[in-house]
Amino acid sequence: MNKGLDISVVVPLYNEAESLPELVAWIDRVAKANSLTYEIIMVDDGSTDGSWDVVKRLKEEYPSIRGISFMCNYGKSPALYCGFDMAEGDVVFTMDADLQDSPDEIPEMRRMILEEGYDLVSGWKKKRYDPISKRWPSKFFNFTARVMSGIKLHDFNCGLKAYRRKVVKSIEVYGEMHRYIPILAKRAGFKRIGEKVVAHQERKYGVSKFGIERMVKGYLDLISITFMSHFGRSPMYLFGGLGTLMFLFGGVTALWIIVDKIYSQYNGLVWRGVTEQPMFYLALLAIVLGVQLFLAGFLGEMINRRSTDRNSYLIDNRIDK
């Protein structure tokens, strides 16, 4: 491990060959101007435009570059996961490779981590240069995430973030969870989460990788992480509780129908057969669903206690020290 390494900058990239030389030079310039020792971890997410060849050429000029190249396109979250695993700096930064995030923000965000005691500082692109088709869905995403998580951030999805190293070593990023890293950090016990207004640059090269399918996946992951935050360690509390309530409701209702029929028949009152009453079948359905939910909670507990690492990605190439 590089003892005394000030910062690690994790850069996930996919088909960003044109922007990489300018980005690396910019990070290097900022680090040297502020006397920071650093490493840049480039994670090539299966690019097809020669991005990895650019990374290898840049390594010859900038020895501080490290990196890995995936065999295929896994997504931004796996790229960050592997980048976090490699990071050795005291403060770890993430930024996109498209030059829309400014490395000039690094010194102040690092200061907020080290001097103000934040575990995580998220960038807020208060003034954005993205098209409206990207801005408005992002606003709705952020509003929903704030309400569901209780974390008062304006821009969960900003690629520019700073972390205390122990934060990135304590969280697991998968699916589209890169959008909700602050929620993952809070769930792991890191509750000092701050925000800084950052400059947003217009895209200089390439095209946006944002699409409607990412919005759908993002919302599904938000539901998943909300569930995991409340019941991830003990799914039995949710499924077992609901199952027990449904089982009791169905059992009591079925028993009441049977007892009422017997009582009416014994006392010469008008009565209906048990199987002629729709409520009886609803009661049976509630009993069956209750048992299934209870078993789902039980199996969830068993799986939770025997879970293994889900993140295994095929790495094609690797650049290290």
C-alpha cells in the first residue's frame, strides 16, 4: 500500500477515448498545484473505441495511473466497486470520464472530509448543461430519493463525490446502486454526509450514456435499497410479520364461519353451507398466502446468513504499480 497517499481518483469509463488525456492532465495539474500525492484508477467498462489503449499510453507519461479493463460492459456500479477495491488514498474521489466533472473541486472537497469531519461529500450540479430530457427525470429521482432515504442531498446522481477511505471499503455497489451510494453509506453507519455546489461542464466529446432503461433500473434499485435498509438484515420481520397476520386473519375467519354454521344449524336458524360462502375461500387464500410469506421470510433469513460475494467480474487487463 502507498503509505501517505493523499487521494485516489476512481474514473469509470465507457467509450471515452477522446476525453481521457485531457482529464488525466487536469487531475495531475490540480494535484501538483496543491502538493497532493495521488493515484488515478481508470476502470474501462468494456469500451469498444480503444479507450484501454489510451489508458496504457497515458500510463507511460503518468506513472500514478492504475486501472482495469472489463471483458464486457457491466455498468457503472461494478466499475466503481472494483475501483473502490483498488483505491489506497486517504480520500477517495469518483468522477465521470466525460470532462463534465471538474477536478478543480478536489481540494475543497478533500478539506471538507479531513477538516469538517464528513464521511462523504457529494457534488451538487446546481447549474446543469444537460438537455431537459435528462434534467427533469434527474430532479424527480432526487426528490424521491430524498423522501425515501431522509438524506437531504440535491443531487444523488452526481458523479463527483469524495469519500473517507473506510467508507468505500465498507459498502457494496452493484446493479445501478451508484446512484444511491449516500444511502448505502448511511446504511453502513456513515451518517456525516455533506454536499458541495460544483461546476458542471458541457460535454465536450462523445455522447451521453443516459437512457430510459437506466431510469427504470434506477427506480427498481431505489425500491430494493429502501427495503434492504429497513429489512435487509432480517427479512423475517417483514415477511414473517405479514405472513403471521394473514394466517391469523384467515384462520380466525374460517373458524368463525364454521362455528357460525354449526351454531345456526343446532339452534334451527337459517344457515348456509361453509363451502357456499365466498368469505370461506378468501379465508383459505389468506391462510395459504400467510404460510408462503412466512416461509419467504424464513428462507430469506437462511440465505442472508449464508450469503456470498455476488460481485465477480471478468477482467481482461490490469495496470498496477
